[in-house]
Amino acid sequence: MNPETQNDIEQKSATETTKSFEQFKLNKQILTAIQEAGYQEPTPIQAKAIPLILEGHDVLGIAQTGTGKTAAFAVPILMKVKYAQSPHPRALILAPTRELALQISEEIKKLAVYTDLRQVCVYGGVGAKAQIEAIQAGVDILVATPGRFMDIYLSGNLVVKELKIMVLDEADKMMDMGFMPQINRILEVVPRKRQNLLFSATMSEKVLKLTEDFLEAPLKVEVTPQATPAETVTHFVYHVPNFKTKINLLGYLLQDKSVNKAIVFAKTKETAENIFKFIQRKIDKNARVIHANKGQNTRINAMEEFKKGEIRVLVATDVAARGIDVSMVSHVINFDVPLVHEDYVHRIGRTGRANREGTAVTFCTKAEVYHLEKIQKLIKMPIPVREIPQEVQVEETPFEENQAMLMEIDRQKRKENPEFKGAFHEKKAKNVDKSKRTEKINKKLIFDKKKGRKK
């Protein structure tokens, strides 16, 4: 079903006037937990989604990270599941990464603290034995990454016949990470009669296809235009010539005392490691780094230290770009322009959360301008440009790095225009033509000598 054209999918605005969680007629235990968790009034996504979910509708929620969407589905799920019953789960929440799964699990723990509901979180990267034992002890709400869910199900240690509610969170990220085959397998084994909730920050073609397979007569709730940065974030870009200048600029920015908690995003784990080593050596020895090669416990511990304010700088790849709810992040620094353009919104969404102001800075080389322009088109606004401060040493670009950037620019141009041959091709063609002319002249000289005429 196409959520943009079907009459059954509608924008709900009447609930925007909801100013109190009491209006949802929640039970006392949940209301008390909400109050203790620090929620004063529903956010727009909560105000729109909670009543629809309580009424039993399938819901398609389009909302940026940091808008309170976890509670938007967790609160009504707790109300609908009500209390512990059978040993098998009645609600399943799927998340693309273990970090997001753990965050959702922690949020549910806070909101369910005065109930007897049992929730278990399962994810890859660690042994499954303890997770299976937790499931077998009884579970009402299961939070899982798709791969680990299927592993446990296929091992015969998970019964899904009592599932009544299923949630796909960060659906666009799931599609980007290639989870569609696992999602399709999960849809084959869970009960057909269930309530479905899908939340995404953007509505890509892949997500649109997923909604057609997953949702039935859904109601759409959207609290902000798709793929737009939060208004509380001031963002700008520096055009830099090379990697070394990026490092110098990063060091300069991190020495500013106003940067009290910063996430530095890199596009590869190798770059993240290099940045981390530089920061530890020159700026802050207590910095941390998380990426796919780091062990699960290392990543969890680094995130916990960052949340508690024990470390000031966290370096990360896009594995941490979504769903990580860390309060009071003052700055996000995009050391590299993200290649997945939607990730720009998710990266800078780590700051400016809960109506607090934040700053997002992006470093852009000539080979990254292509992606910067795509991002600006996506967010429908230009990103302001700032000049590199005079105090920052601007380095000469090494020959190899410059060649690599030129080749990348050629690749981008060929992507836009398949007939484009490339600067390297043109240069090669000129050399070939020159070589042919030289060869022709030499042949003529040889011929003339044989004829006895000197030219």
C-alpha cells in the first residue's frame, strides 16, 4: 500500500493539542514512571501516535531521531500488553543495531518499572546462551536485531505464536543495512493477525516498498518534513583541501572550551581509529572510539562513559549515527561527508536534542562536494560555509591523495553522465594521439632516408 496516495493513510493533527499524558488514560503505574523519567508533556510524535496505537491502528511514523518516538510506541505497547501472562512474547520490537536495541530496552525498563512486565533484549556480537535463558524464563516484550531474532527462532528457543504487536524502528536504516531478506523471513514466521508499527526518519523507495508489505491500512503521522535538520541545530561546513588539514582543524575545534561533549563521525573504521589516536595523543587521552571492529562490551562501555559525561569526545562510524540518545551533546563534527546522504540528518541529530541548542560542523574536500550538494538538495537548504580559521595550518595535499580525489570526482561525473570519459581518459587519449603523431613522423623520416632525401 502506498502511504502517499491511499485515502486510508492520513495526517493526524487533532492530537497536537495534547498537553498531558493523563489525556491518554494510561494506568497509574505507567503515568508515575513517565513522570519519574522526566517527561513533562508529550512531544508531537507522542501526541499523534500514542492514541492511534492505543486504538489498534497500524501506524507509519515519520520522525527524526531525538523527537521521542521510542516512547511514542513503548507507552501504548505497555498499556496493551498490560501485565505478565504466558512465557511467550506478545510484542516484538526490531531495531537495526545493537546500540539502538539496547537504548529501546533501557527506555522500556524505565517506563515499565512499576509493572510486572518482562522484557528481553537480544542482539548479535555476544553469545546467545544468556539471551536464550532470559527468553525461556518468560518474556512479554522482546527487543531484537533481525539477525539474532532469526538465529534464536531457528534454534527452536523462541515461540512467536502469541505475538500481537510488531514494531520496525529506524526502518530506513534497516533498508540501508540490507536487512530486507531477514525482515521478509521474520514476516513469514510471525502471526499474520497483528498490529504493525513502522517508524522511519525518511521515506525512501525501499521504505515505501516495505510499508506495502508490512502495514495494513496504516495511518501516517509525520511531525517534521522528511530529512530536515532540527531547528535547534546550527550547522555549517568548512571546505578543506586534504586529510591533514582536517586533522589540524579538528584539533583546533576540540580545544574550544564550549565543546563540552562532542561526537566525531568518520566514514570508515580506519579513519575513525586514526582520528581517535590523534585526539588521544594531542587533545584528550580519555577519548573513546566505537566502530564495527570493536567488541560489543567495549562499545557498550564507551557509550555508557559518554552518556555519564566521563569522557568528552567520542569518535564513531555511522554504526552510532542513529538511535543513540545521549543528552547534552554540544557538538557533532562530520570529519567526512556521509556517503549515505540521509545519514547527515541522523548524525547531526545527536545534538540539539530535547529542544536544546547544538552545533554541527562538516569538513568537506573537493571529492566530497558531490555528496554535500546531494545532502543540501535532500534537506532543501544550503549549509552555510565558514572560512578555515587563520590559526589552523593548511597543509599541502600529497600527490597520491590528490590523485585519489581526482579519480573519485571522475567516478562521480560518470555516475551522473555515463558518457563522460573522465579527465584521466582525456589525458591518456591526448598522450596516445601524441604518440601516434610521433610514430608517424618517425616512419616518414625512415621512408625519406631510404629514398635518399634528407628532411
